[in-house]
Amino acid sequence: MDAPDTVLRWQNTTTVSRLYMAFELGDKSWKLSLGDGRRAPSRCTVAAGDTTAVLTAVANAKARCHLSADAPVYSCYEAGRDGFWIHRWLTGQGIANLVVDSASIEVNRRARRAKTDRLDSDKLLSMLIRYHTGERRVWAVARIPTPEQEGDRRLHRELERLRHERTAHTNRIRSLLVLHNLRVKYVGGRVWTHWWTRQRDLLAPGLRGEIDRECERLALVRQQIRSLEVQQERRACSGAHPGMALLAQLAGIGSGSAWTLVRELFGWRQFHNGRELAGCLGLTPTPCASGTSEVELGISKAGNRRCRWLMVELAWSWLRLQPDSKLSHWFNERFAGAGKRLRRIGIVALARRLAIALWRFIEHGEIPEGAILKPGKVNTVKA
């Protein structure tokens, strides 16, 4: 079969004297594929994190490909557990590196195919060469945050994990109590302490000890959550980012939500239009049309899951606290009288529109039409 020539037509795809390198990162070792685009790639395995061995492999590959010592090097690896420290180290060594989204890498559609780390690194190498010879849409390249921007995301992510852990401890205690037909609505606080003091002696020592240990872990998690919430509130009020104060002015958006949206989405990412913003959130449609068959597969869910979940929650809050806004009127006219399924679909559409409205509010100062500001601000302002 002839290869399609529609992508790189009229473009000069001649490879120049440069070295390409692809990483397949593992926990114990890294697989490297290196080549110049003309010869078969060379492969080597280095210990995970051994940067000296990587530089040695680069020097050996240049010698094999008859490249000069100062020939440019282009590399790539998949975004994953190692984060961005490798990218920063490679950049410091003068190597032009790309961090690519693993979900955007081409996959053979055959039912049975060989898959090894060596094949994966070779695939990355071939796609890297295609990218640098003009095929820019061959994959999705991740935007690299600065170390400060990356560190700013730690606080709310730790809070999220701790809240999940708090729920897990609470559910575990309730499940253990149900084994003896003891049911409580809330675990923790004075009411729980008095109730548990009266009931604990009625249980077997083993079960009583397990619940006591769960209560100790729950108390520690709650203490850490309170400490991080105070820290987050203090940093938000200190003007850590002007976008937080802007978002917090709108009724229906709290300081915690404003913090997450700025740190994960608006604080360091650059969007040119609403479509790019929706794509980053994973709120873009995924139509499937082949021949006469046309099916809508829902939203892509390929973006930031934290912000996508948060925007859906804020959309419900927006309907309740901003009933006179244009966005709320749009939702009520189209979905309020429909069934539950259509309302769930509509709330996702509202979340997309709300995200775009908040982005315009931060970037251009355009207050969402009909939005109500919190007490102490202007009552109602229309864009």
C-alpha cells in the first residue's frame, strides 16, 4: 500500500546531522533508543536515574552515527511517574526534550501485537523523528511547569488525598459497628466520643481495639486537614495570585475552589480560545462517524480530571447561587424541564460554558453576564 503524502506534502523532510533519543522509563532501568534518522537505531539499557550513563550513551551514539561532538540532540519521553526532573536535567545539558502525553501515542489496532519496552522506545524514536521533520500533530506535547508552579500544586492535591483518607476511615468504622447492629450518622466530635465511651465495652476486645486504632488514624488525618486548610486560606488571602481573589468574588465559588482552578488551570497555562480550555478540561465532544453510522460518545475526559470534576460541582452550585445569570437561564430553558439523564448532560455543557466564562473573567475582566458578586462587592454587573 502506498503511504499517504497529505501530511508532509511540499515540505522538506531531509534529516540533518542531529541525534534523536527516546526514553522508555522504568522503575529499575531505562531503555534508550538512539539514531540519526538514516541508520538503524542503537539501543541500550541504563540504570534508572543514572544520568552519567545517559550522557555516555549519547556520546557513543554520536560516534556510531559519525556526528560531531556538538551535534544537536533531540529527546523525548512519556509523561509519568518521574515527572519533569528529567526534562529539566536534559535541558540543562543542552538537549531539546519533549514530554509527550502517553494517551496520544499511536497504537497498532491489530488484536494481537508484540509489546515490549524496546519496541515502545523504538516507536517513540520514530515519532520523535516525524515530529521534528514537520509532522507536528503526531502526538500531544505536555506544557512544562516551573519548579515553583509544580510545587504550588502540592497543597491542594495533598488535601484531596487526605479527604479521601478521612472518608475511608469513617466508612471503615461504620462498617465495623454494623457487624454488631450499631449504627451512627457521624464519626468524630463530642457526640461520637460520648456514644463510643458507652458502647465500646459491649464489643469484643479485638474489634474494640481495631476501632480505637481507626479513630486514632482518623483524628490524625483530621488534624492534618485542618492545618492544610488554614495554610491554604492564609496563602490565598495574602494575594498569592490575583486570579484567586477575582474568582472568590463570585457567589458560588469559594476560596478552595479558586485556589484549585488557579493552581491547576488558570495560573500557568496559556489558552488562546475557549476550545483549547475545554480540551484541557476534557469537556470536548467525541463524535464517532463512519459511513452512515453517527454516534456521540460523550466527552473525551482526556484533560485535567481535578478541574473537570470541580467545574461540574461548581456548575451545580452556580445554578443555586447565581439563578439570575445568563448561564443559569440558558440551562433552565434547555434542560430544567427534562429528565435526569438530560440534566446530567446539560450540567456538563454548563460546566464547559462556565469554565470559559471564568477564564474570560480572569484574563480580560469580563464578569459573567448577570453574575452576583459576594457581599461587599458590586451587587450585579453585566458584561
